[in-house]
Amino acid sequence: MSASSSPLTATDGTGLLLWVAVPYICLAVFAVGHVWRYRKDQFGWTSRTSQLLEHRWLRWGSPLFHLGAFAVIGGHVVGLAVPASWTEAAGIGEHAYHTVAVALGSVAGAAMVVGLGMLCARRLLAPRIRTRTSHSDKVLFPLLALTVALGIAATVVHNIAGGGYDYRATVSVWFRGLFLLQPQPEAISGAPLLFQLHALTACLLFAAWPFTRLVHVWSAPIGYLRRPYLVYRRKAAPAVHGGRPAVPGAAGGRPRTNGPSSGGRVR
């Protein structure tokens, strides 16, 4: 490929900055930041749960947000990382893919938005939670909310209310080119503004990731599922003789037993 036809020379300086420099800088901060955080702040490698301070909003907000987020991330992985030619080779046409993606994405996005809204409202309305909100959370929650809102807006405006937009021909090509070290900024330069803003805020979210509670994603307690049960037994109440508890081993007394009056298993 000649220099004149290179994707890098086919885009002006602003395009190179937004769609090549910024993504790579954010990815570098993402990688180096995790190494720094793990080496310098292992005790802070947590989501800093506040369940003991307030649990009613958390009880519903957290599962809705996390389940919706997992589904949304899975949809993004398929839509951005898997070329359209692969799904077509698997017998999934563009119309079928678009219909399923919009339907499932709308449900997952709605669950994520409701859950995130409840978590944000909890931070604002619960005094004990609000006073204990860290500086990183004050950056994370607005940035995360903005990224989600722009993604929902792009889907509604262009794929539900509009005639449909094939982002796999533009945004996905740009995304894969970054990881293949073959950046194609011109692929996303012509995308609708909402998709561009969604991509930029996502890059900023990756840059902020290692310095926020999002690091707990890498510490999911998967080992809990295969950890053996711990058997516990509750000691029987001591027998009462003559109005006084019997002393174990004493005359007329009865030693305590280790047999359970009730019991169970916990992990």
C-alpha cells in the first residue's frame, strides 16, 4: 500500500487524534494503570461495598445493573469483534442479526439503565452513602452514566426510530483495526455523531477503569462456586437440674454433647 492510500494519511489531524491517538493512550493507561494499582493498592482492589449502610436500593439496583451490563458487554463483543462475514457464514443474515441485536440489546440496556439509575439515586439520596462516596466514584458514575446514555440514544435514534444503521461496517472496522495495529480512523469518521461520542466516552471509561471500583471485575469470586461446604453444628443447650445448669463432668451432671440441635452447611 502506498503512502498516499494509507488510512493514516487519508484522515486529517483531528481524526488521527480522536480515533488513533486517544484510543491508544486510553488503552495504555488501562494496562499500565492496572499494574500500578495491583502493586501499590492491593488492599483497595475491591468494590468497597456499602451494603451495611443501605441495602434496599442495592438489593434491586445491583443485580439489574450487573446482569444488564454483562449482557450489554456480550453484545458489544459480538458486534464489534466478530466480522459480519463470520455471522453470515454461520447462516445469520444481516436482517436477522439486526433484529435480534436490537431486541436483546434493548432489554439488557433497559435493565442496565434502571439498575444504574437506582445505584446513582442511592448515592445521592442516602446521606450515609453520599458522605462516603470517594472521589473516584464521583468521576466513575457520571462517566459510566454518560457512556450508557449515549449508547442507548444511538440505538434508539438510528436503529429503532430511524431506518437502521450498520455500525459493523464502520465502528466495528475501526475497533478491530486498533487491536490489529492497523488503525482505520476513516472507518469511524463518517459514523453518526452519537456513535462517535459513545466510542470516545467508552475510551475514557477504559482509561479511568484501573483507578476506580471497576477493578473488582477481575476479582470476581469464581472460586466460591467450587469451594467445599463448611459444616457447622450448634451445641445443645446444657441440661437443667434443680433450677441450675448442670456442670459438665460434675456429679449428677451431664456433659455437653457436640451433636447438633440444628445445623446446616455454608460455603
